[in-house]
Amino acid sequence: MRAYRDFLASVESMMTDWLRRQRAAFDASNRSVRKICDSRNIIDLAQAQAEWISDCLEWTASHFRAVGNDAAALTWKATEQFGEAAREGSSVLRQQSEALSQPRTPAPLERAAAE
């Protein structure tokens, strides 16, 4: 249950970061489009378009890096947690196995019945 809670918290963090990046990209695109619309000549228009395209490519690369980093971190955390759960489970099984493999001493009633 703890692993599931941690997983959901990580996904929530990833989505919050993604929404923040999307909002920043939207605001910058809005400014670029306004700059394009306010252009007075072809040179200003070309510069504004070039800046907008450059920003779009930069945001795309940034998104890919962030998603890759988040996915790697999430995978690492999940692997770590499942490893801990497996170690805990194997130690319980080992203890049960050792308890079953120890020779039983006959109880006093069984000894009396045998005599």
C-alpha cells in the first residue's frame, strides 16, 4: 500500500511539473503571437517567427528531458520499493522454513503414550 501511495505522489509531482511547463510555454507563445501580430514590417515579422519557432523547439526538447528524467526517477523508486518488499517477504519465508526444518521434540503426553 505504501508503494502505491508513493507511486501516486510521484505521478502527481510529474503532472504538476508538466502543467507548470505547459503554462509557461503557453504564456511565451501568446507573447510571441502578439509580437508577430504587432510587427510593422517583414523583417520584424521574420524575426518574431524565428524566435517563436526557436522557443517551440527548445520547449519540446525541455519536455522530453523532463519526462525522461521523471520516468527514470519513478522507475528507480518503484524498483527500490519492490526490492524492499521482496527482501521482507523472503526473510519471512526463510524464518518459516527454518522453523519447519527444526526437529520436533515429543510432547510429554506423546512420550507417556509411547511408553
